[in-house]
Amino acid sequence: MTPTRTAVVLLGGLALVATACAGPGAAGSGQTPVDGQTFTLALGSDPGNLDPHMSVLSVTGQVDKFLYDSLLELSADGKPLPELAEKWTATSTTAATFTLRPGLTCADGAPLTAADVAANIVFVGDPANKSPYAGLTIAPGTKATADEATRTITVTSGAPDAFLLRNVGGLPIVCGKGLADRKLLAKGESGTGLFAVSEAVPNDHYTFTRRKDYKWGPGDWKAEPGLPDKVVLRVVSNTSTAANLLLSGELNAGVIIGPDRQRLDARKLFHGDFNAPLGEIFYNQAAGRPGQDEAVRRALTQSLDLAQFGKVLTSGTGKPSQGLVTADPKACSGDTVTGNLPAHDPAAAAATLDAAGWKAGADGVRVKNGKRLTLNVIYGTQLGPTMAPTAELFQQTWKALGAEVTLKAVDSPGLSQVLFGTGEWEVSLGPLGLTLPSQLVPFVSGPAAPDGTNFGHIANPAYDQAVKQAAAMSGEASCPTWNAAETALIKQVDVVPYIDSVTAVYGSGAKFTISQGAVLPSSIRMYAK
């Protein structure tokens, strides 16, 4: 396992993406855009390796959004917009073409060629390179060829992909020097985006400078007054600290969750919102782990008052989960959760464990075949201040059921290392953030970690069969089958989604648009305070 095989988990450093428009509020006391300013954004944790093909952590995705463009961007209603590509076609689930805009350049001034773009896609599609995007957005074995005369890239997917245009079009694109030396990409260099790295101090801050040669952007974007000259990304792991810095004006933007939102709302700060998963439970089903037995997973879930847990986790502001894909606008609608999870019933949970052979010992801890019911529960510190008390509720509930429960708080890289490396866990409270149902596939099927990204060692034949059928359909027509696949996972208690949050990115002295769960760099406008 390499440290680049990372989890797609949530918030201020952990989730993949969700799409929404900016919310209401005041940017500052003045409403006239101001040039020459520095935009300062809080990161919930350090992004680590900045190579955009080797990490799917949201904190890294936010950083890379400033440095690397993709072929397409999404509008608020989910329609594709030109970015690096000026036009495109996708006539099937296996073939697509993209034509680049003329005059594209790299951060070092070199031209971006069609061959460079094709090489990006081929790199990710080659399983030997172990990109976490392989199987997530780019099917293994995907090929791409370039025609420099027409600036056209032709893509042949390695497997049917119901969302081929959106998946390939959303891949961050790097330049030729970075393809030849990926150490440059690890530092955020060789970019195609609006900004270029000027300073990087891991675990503290990253400073970017706006490129004067950048003439393109989403849709018909053009540089307008108020676009910052510099961007500083500060690592601020404590939500309350970030809220204080927003109120003092030392930060221009940051994700704020939990009770600190009340202070910012009282000051009428601008905010852009997006829907995100927050409460999800995964059980380790590896051989020898208690979660390998569906009866144990079912009993542990039955014992939980998930509605109450959701209130604690979201400070009463969350919405009951209806599926594993929360990004608006959703590619597929529907409710795969309601009625498919075990209902809260502590007595039934105890009876289920009794029937499965887990009997209470003298100290109250259940034992089966001489093995104690021990649960190592991991959760992410970047999920906000309500995560720790919620984890403690899990601990109390499962102790009352007869389990020996140990809690372990980890940061974003630590969560990835445990899930994909050591495998020393029984329960993970780290949610997956997804924009498409197809993105779930490598995390709940196929090779198990550390050889693959199936960190929970899940095996669900009904899910696998439905996925195979859905992938061969195109776009919206595939949605009922994707929903059936997801329902199969939830009915088998392979994943337990219970609460979503409406996550706010607050702004002070600046306004911006939220695109796919991240601040869109080209949308930032600075204002006088």
C-alpha cells in the first residue's frame, strides 16, 4: 500500500465533491470589488501530496482546484461547461472526444498540448500507476489518443461508464513536465490552473500567485475586477479558531460546521453551501473481524438510535440520509435508505448477538469461541467538534450491548493509513463523499485493501450484478439500476448512512461560488471591508 491510496471522506480535508451555488450574505462593509488583494482560505488539515492524480482527499482537491484545471466544469444545474476543452462529444458509454481551446499554457509558460491531456488520461487508466482515480472516475485500461492539428483527444473507456463525459471531463489535467517528473506535481507545480505555487510550508500554509497568462476558465469566464493576485491557504484544524479568524478578518473563507455557525450567521457573513454526507458507518468485514458476520453488523446497527446520533453530530441541523450520493444537482434521484436499515431496537440487537453465539461474559463483554467482542472505532478529527461526542455515544451504546469499545481519533492522512494500510479497525465513522453512484464502486467491491480500495472487505453479489448492468446504460437511464445496487448494500448493512449536513463555506471580505464542494478560484471576488 502506498500513502497515495487515500479515502474519500468528509469535510475540511476529507470528502470528494458536491455541487452547489453560493449562498446569501454580506461580503464586507463595501460592495465594490478591490484588485490586488490576497485571498486567505482555511484548510481543515494539511493536503499532503499535491499530485492531483494521486489523492482523492477533498482538502487536496480544494488546493489542486487553484493549480490544475479539468477539461470541463459543471454549471449549477449539472450541465457541462467548457474549461480546457471548448467542445466535446460522448456518443456511448465507452467513447468520447474533447477539443482543446486554442492557446492553453502551463504555469511555466509551456503550451498545453493534446498529447499532454491524452497522457493524463492514460496515466490514470493504467493500473500499474495505482492512481486512486482508476476505477473511481477513469476505468482501468482507458486509452486516449491525440490529434495535435485539431487539438482533439479521443478517449476509449476501459469499461462501460454510464457517466463517461462527466468522469473524464472532471479529471485534473497536469502539464508535460509534471508527467515526466511527478515530484513536481507532489509540490503543486506544472499546473494548468489560474494560480501557481510560490511557497509551500506543509502543515502551515501554501501561497499561490495568479498567472497573468491565464485567459480561459469555466464557460465564457473572463478576468474581472476583484480577482485576487495571491491566495494563501492556511492549515487551521480547529473550527472555532477558523470562525474567530473569519470574524477578525484574518481569513476570507473557511468551512464552518457545528455551533460556531451561529456566531457567523449573527454577523450575516456571506456563505456558500453544499450538501455533504456526515454520518456514515462502515464495518470491517475482513476475515476474523466481528463485522464479517452480517448478524453482528445488524445487531450493532439495531442498537443505535440513529436519529438521536444525527442530532448530536449536526447540532440538530442535519437531514436524514436518503442515499450515499449527496451532491446537488444529483445525477440520480431516489431514496435508498428509508426502510432498508434495521430499526432501532436494543432488545432485538441483544437477541441477534445471542443467536449469533456472542454470549455475555462475567465482565459483561460478549465472547464467542473464546474471542471477545472488541471494536476499535476510528473517526476523523477534521469532521468538526461534534464528532468526538458522537463517537462517545457509539462507545456507550455498544458497551451497553456487550462490546469492548476503543475510540481512536485520527486526522485525514491517519484515517487513510488505517483504512488502506494497517487495517486495524472494526468500525469507521468516516463518510464517503460522492458526486456519482459509479464512484462508490471501487470502495465497496473488487480488491480489498491494501491491494485495492475496498477498505471494508465488502462482498455483495447483488450489488456487483446491478453495477454491471448500470454501467452499460447511459446517463439518466441507468439511475434505477444504480439505486437498486445501492439499496443492496444498505440492506446487507455493508454501509449505514444516517445523517447529511448542509455544509457552509463562509466568506469575510470576499464572495465566491462553490463548485463540486470547493471554492471555485475563478469566481473569487475581493471587497473592501
